[in-house]
Amino acid sequence: MRDPALPPPILADKHPAAPSVFRPENLLREARRQKNLPTRAVPEICLLDPDGDLETELRRAGHAVPDPDWPCYHTTLSRFPLGAEEIGVIPRAVGASFAVLEAEQLFAAGCRLLLSVTSAGQIADLGATPYFILIDRALRDEGTSYHYLPPAPFACADPALADAAAAALGALPFPVHRGASWTTDAPFRETEAAIAAAAAAGALAVEMEAAALYAFARAQARDVLCFAHVTNQMARSDGDFEKGEANGTTDLLHLLAATAQAWRKYARKAEHATESR
């Protein structure tokens, strides 16, 4: 019987700085071997689309094409043009552990910037839904982040990267707020007490992926930005979960384009700084 004085298993024996035995590049290697696929890099900018609405709309319109060489056992990846960029999108990777499972493989396959845009429930009333929030920190009420970083209340975006994106997003014709979210593994356990606690901690919305993705990003020195698309008040009234024009894809594409451009400038500046040392 486990000693109740010991930390719970989710916090015990994690050693987040230690290397992992199971590596994403090895999983991809075996998947390619089994499926007889060539090694092909994914686009440098990729998107996790947990709802799947963007990928569905783009494929329906003929703007996104499935990548037959994506070797992942669990997902499909589509590619679509966005201005001068090619974007890779994985739909329906819902939840912290699934999101990081895909993030690990995407970066092992050539991704340099990973974006996540997920439907979120409103905690702080910032106006009529839908609207977007650039998540700069996420309350760690899930399990995956504790395998990447020591325990702490929040996992945070890289401040310089978040600042660069926020400056570009301010020029969009719709507001993009910035602030904290609450990441939970249990959406149907969003009790009044849990919501009040998240609000007291400063969370503006609730979602299921950001804390884990930011913990992964900080631990692995990867560029990741997460957005909450606040579409609902947790279905406490009829007519909830509306995303707007074309299922929210029109505004989302503008947001992605602005973020991609901001990241390119940010990445070039970081590369120049490294070269000058």
C-alpha cells in the first residue's frame, strides 16, 4: 500500500530534465518502415486544430490536401497555402496528452513553429462570443505538463515570442485578447468551485491543451503559441458554441497569417543574435 504521505504518482519520480528512452524520431522511423513511406519534412509552421473545423472547411473548398507521407499512427496531416507560407494542420488532437504526442512528432519531422487554436469556455466576460485569446500562461490542471517541468501553478509561453505575436495581432480587424487560461483534463468536471478557483487565479477561459504544450515547449526549447477561441459559456444556455462566419475559419486564417509573419521576423532576429555571439 502506498504511503499517503508520499506525493501522488503524477508528481513523483518524474525527473523532467532526464532524457526519455522512448523518442518521437524513433517512432516515426518505425512507422515509415512499416508503412513504406519516404522521409518528408512537414511544413515549418504547423497547426493543431482540435475541433477539426478549419481542416474540414479547407479540404471541402479544395484548399487543403492530405499529406500521404505523414507517418503518424494516430492522425492525418493536411497541407494548405497561406500567403507565402505552407501550413501543416492536424485535426482533432484533443486534450493535453494527445496534443503533446503530436507536438513531439511534428518537431521531430521538421516543424519549427507549432500553433494550437482550440475552442474554449468563457470564464471572464470579455464581450460577446466568439473571440480569440492569445494564451500567455496556462493553469496546469492536467497531467502531461508534470512530465516536462517541475510542479508550478502555470506553464508559460515564451514572453518574447508572445510579445511579437501580440504586436502583430493588434492590427487585425477583430480583437485578440491576451491572458491566462485554465487547462483541464476533465471538461465535464468544470464545477462552480473549480471555475471560481480558476477565475481567482486569473484565467480568462478554459481549454484542454495549452499548459501541456507550453511545458513541452519550455522543456524542449521549441516555439509554440496557443490560442483560445472562446465560443461558449460551457453550454449553460441554448445557442452556444457558435464560431462565426464559415465556422470561424475566416477570422482564424487572418490570425494564423499574422502570427506566421510575426514569427518569421522573430525567428530571423533570434538567428541573427545567435550568429553575432
